[in-house]
Amino acid sequence: MGTASETDADHQQMTLLSKLFGQLAETHEGEDRLLDRTTILFGSNMGRLNQLNS
């Protein structure tokens, strides 16, 4: 489990991602919601953590 600051940062990121999804769902492009026409890739910038030596 991460530190308190890492957990807070994760929470903030998820809050922002949720807000983005909500805004995309509320925005229409023609008859479709923008969310239905959007691909979002979300990942880590940590690289290949499974290959780090402990």
C-alpha cells in the first residue's frame, strides 16, 4: 500500500478522471454523446515495475 501522499494523489487522479467522464457524457456531438465517440487510455508512467529488483 502507498503512503498517505501517494494515496491522496491517486484519489485526486481518480476524481479528475471521473469529472472528465462526466463532462464527456454531458457533451453532445450531433446526436451522440462525446463519451461514445472517445477512447481514453489511462495508465501508469512507472514503466515496467514488475522487472524491478527488490
